[in-house]
Amino acid sequence: MSNNLSNDEESRKTDIELDLTSEDVTDVRRDAATYLPLDVISKRARMALEAIIFSSKVRSMARIEITEIGVVPDVPPDNRFKEIPEDIPKGALFVCGKMLAPIPMCKTNIKNPEDEKKDEDGKKDKDLGWKLLHLDFSYYRTGPGNKPKIIISVFPYKRSSDFLKPENERIAERQKGFERLRRGTYGRKIPNETFHGLKEEFEPIFERWIIEHVQRMIDEGDLKDIAGAVENEKSLFSGADLQIDATATTAVMDADLKKELQMAAPVHISSSQCYVGEQAQSGWLRLCNAPSYDLTGREQEFLSKHARKIAEEAGQVDHAIIFGVGDAKKETLFIKELLEGNQNREMRVHGIDVGSKFHLHALEGMKTIRTETEKNIKYRGYVALFEKAFEITDGIRMRSTGNPKFLRVSFGNTFGNFDDAWSVFTKGMRKGDVLVITSDIVPSRQDPARESRINEIVARYRIHQWKEWVLNPLYRAGFLRLVSPDNVEVTWNEARSAIEFTYKFTEGVDYGAGKFGAGDQIRLYLSRKIEIEQFEREATRSGFVIKSNIQNDAGDFGCFVLEKQ
């Protein structure tokens, strides 16, 4: 789960100099290898620590990314290690990740900080610069409120069981990593004792940052639901690993939401914003089970009849990527059929959703599949935007010696929630990869049955639960007492063949997140429906052929299996 410790624009850079002019940058980099006596380094380190603590400009350089979360097992999960190291608590919640940590660089000719020369304006010459150090860390907690254990490595070597390395191996790699850092960043001229004098003063600060960040994430942030499940339902995670990537953390999404609300009219909010936050996710799960909203039941029934045929059309796959896992009922049903026909091959399932709560349902589903089929399946969940699919696909291909086949799955009208759906859902797909989409179907514009079908769809969405749920982005932005579901309009956009939810202000609102006058509107949610002829043209333009078009008896709902050409 990646997160900036500040949104400072400077944090985007790899090498950043604190309070240096552009003319000083070259000198700082050139002189980073300068020899400095140990007592000067220590003094400089203390000055730098003070700068780190009080300067958001320095702290903003730091990045923390969570890469794995789970339970420390009783026995090693692979053959790299014979036993669990004694200093790692069995059964503890573990969180593994990476950190980019700021470390100081020094200029030449500075023998003592007090001897800095002043320029013509009487200001001190700035001599303190910064570079980013790559760290790996493992965090362990035996229960809520218990003091955590933290292990840091400066010799990144990513493996699935790094959090189980024996202590002597960690110490050896740690020493090797610091030596590489000393030579690569500061140059061979700095002696060991000088470098480690600096390092020992900085390391506790990094540990504190990591502990504060991780505990905030598991106690009140994006990892809260998952951490609770790990600590309370440990059997759920036996044999499964769950990777968390917060490309779409609540903080990042809130920042995007603020920008969207402050754009010039007409204001369009991304449909993804409706799923962010615990309240939105719980509301979505309730909505899916509401008797007045029949799509969930209809799609479940449809897949019960046709999942095997869809799986057969998809063929043999190595990786399945699911867009929007939700309650995972439909996905579990389909993945089970897909695995049954996969000729005992290992298959990895990657779920992408902005809600961490949804991934718990997916884990339950995968656990059921493993129990019922006794086949090798591994689920990895990503708390991220759907654009993450390209990164997943690209990363797997880079690590593979062969040519793995990918299946991408979008159930429940999810494909229609995006203005740029073909780009979002298909970027990175190669020849032979398969895309499966389920959606409502509307007749063509020439078909007289189109109007009645549209009226049926609009009526399904024009219920209080939907109007309340789509307001979640405005609630998050602070409009809770300023908006009402009664002002949410549900209409059909004929040009886009889509349902649109729009909020219309009945009176002016001037709030920090945005200013709106009476009559102003915000598009809250979009759900396009498939018009087959138009869909076929779009698929062709995007380089796909429709292998199969499976519809229900009424012809108002279907599944499309497409193959990349």
C-alpha cells in the first residue's frame, strides 16, 4: 500500500536538496563522497534529524508501500527455510513493505557546521542535501494494543517469505546493504565508522515512521478490515497470501475527489469514488442484497446456468484478473468452473477493487474453492484502481520465461461504469488474452422494444437505496448535512445508452470542497448498457473479436467472451 507522508510537490523527485538553489545541485551531487570526521557527521546528523522532525519538506520525500499482509505460519510456507526464526512471533499479524527514506548528503570544505560562511546578503551557505534510501521492512503485531516488532533491511531482495528470514541471514544482508550504500551513495572515501555514526542516528527515525504509518493503516485506515480478519480469523489466511497496493488509498481518492468537485461545470465524479470508504462498501453490499434491486439475483442465476460454458470459451489460462470483486459470489462461482476445466494447472487469481472489505469476501470464496476442488489456486488482492491491471500483467510477463495467458473478468455492469472503459479494462492485453464481460443489454435504436426496456432499467435504479448510496462521495467531501437523496435524479442518457445519477442543488452551497449555486448539477455515477451492434464496433476498433455472446431467455442480459487479436 503506497502512501506519501506528505503531498508536497517536491516528493515526486528522486534526489532532492533541502533549501538549495538550482546552482548548488550539481555541487552537492559531485561532493557527496567527501570525507568528514566522525564528530562532524554526528553533529550534522543531529541537525538533519531536527530538520526531518520539523520539516514537511524533508518528510515529504518518504514513501511507504505495503506489499503483503497475513499471519506468520507455524511452519515455513516454502522450502527456503526449515523453521520459523525464534525472534519472529508465530501467529502474529505481519505487514511487509518498502520505504524510500531520506538520508543526508554533504558538500565539501565544511569542516564544522558552525564555520559556515555567510554570503553577501548575510545568509548562511546551505550545505545540507538529501537522497532517497531504499529499505525493506517487516512489521509484526501479536494483537491490538501490543507493542509491534519491526525489522528493516537495506538490501532489498523480494521473495514471498522474506518476512521469515533467520536472524543471522538478515544481519549479513543488512551489513552488505549498508556497505553497498556507503560506497554507492557516499563513495569509498567515507570510512565505516563515520558512515555508521550517521546511520545509527537515522535508523530509529525511519522505524518510528514505519510503525506510525502501519499502525495508522491497520487501526483506522485502508488495512483496518483486513488486519481485523487476520487477527480474528487466522484460518482464513492459511495457504493464501494477500497483497495490498494502495494506488487508490482513501487519502489519494479524497484528493482526486476534491479536484473533481472544483472543476468547471459540468462536474463529473468518477464512478469509482462511490466505492471508497467503509460506509460506501457496506452500503454497496446491502444494496446488492436489497429485494428491490434484482440485478444481483438475475446475474447469479445466469451464471449458475452458463458459467461452465463461459469458462470453456475462455479456455486454459494462467492468470485471471477480476475487476471489482464486490461480495465475490459471482466471481467464486465462475472461478470454480474455470479451475475445474484448467487441467490441474496452477492458476492465480488477482482481484482489483478500491474496497479492502471486498477482498475479504474474495478470500472466503477462494478458500471454499480450495476446499471443494483440492486444486492449487492462489488469490492476491489489490486495493487499487482498475488501471492496476496493466501493472500486474506487465510485471508477471517480465518475470515469466514463457508466454502466460491472461483472462480479465468484469461482472455486474462494471464495464459500463467508465467513460474510457476499453482503455481501462484492456490496456496491456496481448494476442490470445481473453476478456469476459457481463452486462444488461438494450435493443438497438431501431427496435420498438427499446423504450420499454429502458423504462425497466430506469425503474430498477430509481429506488431510495441507490440514491442514498451514490451520495457517498459527497458525504466524504463534507456535504453530509447539505445534500439529500430526494435531489438525486436518475435519467437515461440516450447518446451513451447509459443510466446517469445526477445531483441537482436546490439552493446555493459554498463549502470548502466546492461551491455550487441553485440549479447546479454533479454527475455522481454512470452505468452504460450494451447495445450489441455498437459494442461489436467498439470491440473491433479495440482489436478484439467476440468469440461468444451468451444471453438469457429474455435477451436482456448477457455475457460476452472476447479474444485479443
